[in-house]
Amino acid sequence: VGCDRSKNLVDICGEKHFQAFVCDALSVPIRSGSCDACISIAVIHHFSTAERRLAAIRELARLLRPGGTALIYVWAMEQEYKNQKSKYLKEKNDSKSKEKEMNTGTAQRLLSDQEPDNSSQDSAWSDQLLNGLKDESCGAKPVADFRLPVHTNRTSFHSQDLLVPWHLKGGTKKKEESVDTVLVPGGSKESQELSPVFHRYYHVFCEGELEAACRSLDCVRVQKSYYDQGNWCVILEKL
């Protein structure tokens, strides 16, 4: 049984005859202790505070029966580990993708030059970031303002908390959508149209960070902690 925050992704699962439902990872509507195993892949790194990331792990553990196991994958700060580059850094983009990324760079610079929003959510993020950036682990550089850096795709990370551009392929942009746009490369009519670029929040994990969060819970035991192609991974057992 799968679950996701996105209704569209859950609908795709339904079309493929998989069992899936929409829910929040911090409040999964499944009875406690009813699962033999749980998998959380590329989810927990989207939560913006250490407290929420820990709450997501605790909720995962709640679902497990005693002796049940969970596998967690999060994006690693260290994209070069033991002198080996991750697949993310090594993966070659085709010429069109490279051209699109060059265009995206302009949009990224524009975004970073914007003044920060004064909403309560952004303020909460800023407070957490300032606290987190006091510890310059992983070689992350502290920032002098409240703005989140925008990551350049296929490059190493320079901050643990950042925004990662995501291109909406073949999508149409509604007039009321307030997202950055880039020109679609090519000589066709499509090249005259704007393609939306959304920005997703990530907290990339340093070595030992995910394992330490798991070990802080007395209801689970860390069976294994390892690095896999640019990700930090943990296998937990419910006590």
C-alpha cells in the first residue's frame, strides 16, 4: 500500500492498479503496529525543520509491528564520497537539457535577487536556518541573510537547506501562477512559449545526521546505516 501527498501521483498509481491513497507523512491514517515493513524514499528531506524530520521518522516507526523494519533514503550533502562522484553528478544531460539549464540560470539569479517574503512560514524557516547554519558541518557555508540559495542542477551542494529547480515538462502555465519561467530552447513555435520552473525545498543530510535522528528514538534500533549513490540510508527495526 502506497501513500503520497500528491493526488496526481496517487491517481497514476490507481491507473496502474496499485493501492495508494493521499495523506500527510506526519499523520498516516493506518493503525499503529500494523505493518511488517515501511519504505520512505526521498521524502523526509523535504521537511523544513529538524523537529518535523524527526516526527516523520517517528510516524514511520509507529506503523511498524514489533520486529518490523523500515528503510529510509534521504539526499546526501556529500555528493562525492570516498573519492567517488554520485550518479547525480556524473549523469550527462543531453544538449537540450544543457541549454535549458543555461536559461534556467537567469531565472535562478532573478529569484536569488528577490527580497524575502515576510510570511510567517518564511520567518519560521529563517529562524530554523539560522540555528542550523551556526554549525558549519559538511563544509556548508553560513549565509548572511534569510534567503534560501537556489541549487544549480548536477553540481555539489554548498548549503544543507536550499531550493532545487524543477521544470514542468510539456505543461501549460496558468496566468495566475506565480512561478519563474524560462524560454523553451529550439526553433519551433514552442520556443516562443514560457516553461514554468518550480522550486522545491530540500534539507540535504550530512554523514551521520539521519542515523543520529533515528537513534534518538527509543522505539527503534538502527540495523544498518550506509551511503548509496548520493543518498544516506538507514534500516530500522521496531523494538
